[in-house]
Amino acid sequence: MNFTPPPLRCLSIVGLSLALVACNTPPTMVDQHFGMAVHRAQAQQSHVNPASQRSESVPDTDGAAALAAVTRYQHSFQTPPALTPIFNIGLGAVSAP
């Protein structure tokens, strides 16, 4: 007894095998190095300030200057800055008759 599969089944098997072979392509150079720029930038940024990795702090300002800066920052939201008069409105523009 000789068994021959129907042509539709043969075509589907060939099509499936071609699709699976097409998925098995080696990665391109771009795919192999995907994300390396981000990892390199993160590594470079973490080595910019090696003092941040130590437990002791680096003194850049004293406590009084830091407190004054924080207080000045918080007060800037409570009172808006004073408006300055603008004297150059309409200067150099053509006026309507």
C-alpha cells in the first residue's frame, strides 16, 4: 500500500518548514550590540562622582548656607516676585491712525 499525502498537506508542511527556517537567522551586528550604548553611558555616569559611593559625605556647603538656600526656595513660592514696569511697549511699532 503506497501512501501519498494530499497536495495541500504537502504545501502546508513545506510552508511551515520554510517559515521556521526563516526564523532561524543569526543576529545582525546591530542586534548583538543592542543596548550597549545605554549600559556604557550608565557605567560612565556612575563613575563621574566616586565620592557618592563612599559612606562619608563630601563637604561642599556648610549647614547655614544650605538652610538659607532652602528657606529662600520655599519663600519664593509664597510671595511672587515684584513686577517691573515695562517702558518699551509700543516703541518701534507702527501705530494705527
